[in-house]
Amino acid sequence: MIDLTGKSAIVTGGGSGIGKGIGKILALAGADVVMADKDRAAVEVVVSTDLDGPGEFLPVTLDVTDSESIADLIDNVGAVDILVNNAGIVGAHDWWKRENPSDDDWEQVFAVNVMGMVKMSEAVSPYMKKNKYGKIVNIASTSARQGSPDLPHYSSSKAAVVSWTQSNAHQLASHSINVNAICPGLLWTPMWESISRKRDRFGSGLLKPGEMTGREIFENFVESWVPLKREQTPQDIGYLAAFLASDISRNITGQAINLDGGRWMN
């Protein structure tokens, strides 16, 4: 098992889905974990019921689009060894009810998925530089690998995550800070449930509206696209995040690693 004992970690978007899975594995590896999310009640539940390990766990309220909210978090936490930029959205309120993304969808997705990541990374970087040590893990998506006909704003944002990861890795390499990205494939999370609602409403590709339930749409995608014929889980992402957050990965930086059952092979 990877040992992160004595390391402090922040996981953004920790209230559900992938963030919860990452926090769970980091905790099992021994890290002190700050679970941050706009939904304070959700991270309180995660910390009290899902995290188990020798470290300390703290739920905090965080809006990654708000510089003051970020500054408050960093001031309270202090030195950070590991940052996992996981907070992400697919659109503005009721985005799935719109066949085409609105201006608000584009703006809010980039504000959270891209600028939220950039702001968080820039906020922790001075502490990591001072310590000549740090691990930043950005959660991208296999959507970054190819455009999407119905989620172009989301795919574009995740492509930007990959590009920022490479640029930031160059910026921080001389300070012994590793910056990498994970590109998850198909996970049945609240985010994918909302995607399936849109595809059930408008169809997607060869799927006609109302032809399948959301879960059936998801399983069809797994069966059609994933060579291993297995869906991925938040814990799968957590294990890779823990590896990238450990000293075992000290010579890996600027990489965007697919975790998708073999759908995209680089």
C-alpha cells in the first residue's frame, strides 16, 4: 500500500463522486485530508462516514471560483503537500435541459473546471516552493482526447486542464513539484447521471430520445467503448491519485494518464 503518512492533502469537489473516492484512498494511505466543497453538508457526511485511516480529516466550505474563499482555506490549512484539483461541473443550472450549451454553460464550466484549478494551484504553489516539495493532481477526462457533439464546452474545458497541467509542470519542475493529470473514463457518478438525463431527453449519436434509461445508456457506452468491458469507479481514480501523490512517482510530471479500461491507448 502507498504510504502518505504525515502528508497533508486538499481534495476539491470532495462532497461526492470522484472526489469522495479520492479522499477515501488518500485517507487509507495515511494522509491528513481536507475535503473541500461548496456543499459543506456533503463533505461533513463524507468525512464522518467514508474516510478511515490514521490521519486527520477536515471538511471545509470552498468555492474554487472565489479567490477569497481559496485564500481563507489556504490560510487555515497552511502548508500543503498534495493538492487534488477535482472540482468540476458540466454546465450552469439545468444545463441538461438545453440541447445546446448556453453562454452561461460555457462561462461557468471554464470558471470552475479551468480557472478554479489554476487559482487553487497558484494558491498552494508558494508553500510547495518554500518546501521544495509538492504533488498536484488535476482531474481531467478522456473527453479531453476528442470533442463531444453534445458537451463541447465540457470537452474543451478538460482539454484545457491537460494543457495547463503540462505548462504548470514546466513552471514548477525546478522546485521539485510534480504536476500530473488523470483522465477518467466512464464512471456512474452524479455527474454522469445528469449527462444521461440530457441524452435521454435529446438523444446522442445513434441513440434516440427516450430509447434507454440513463443507466442503460451508460452501460451501452461501457459495452461499446471499453475494451475491458468494465466501468471505472471513484476508488480506481483514488488509487492512481495516491500513486501520483506519493514519492514513488517522483520522476513523473506533466503527464495526463488515461484511466478508462483501455478506451484510449497512448
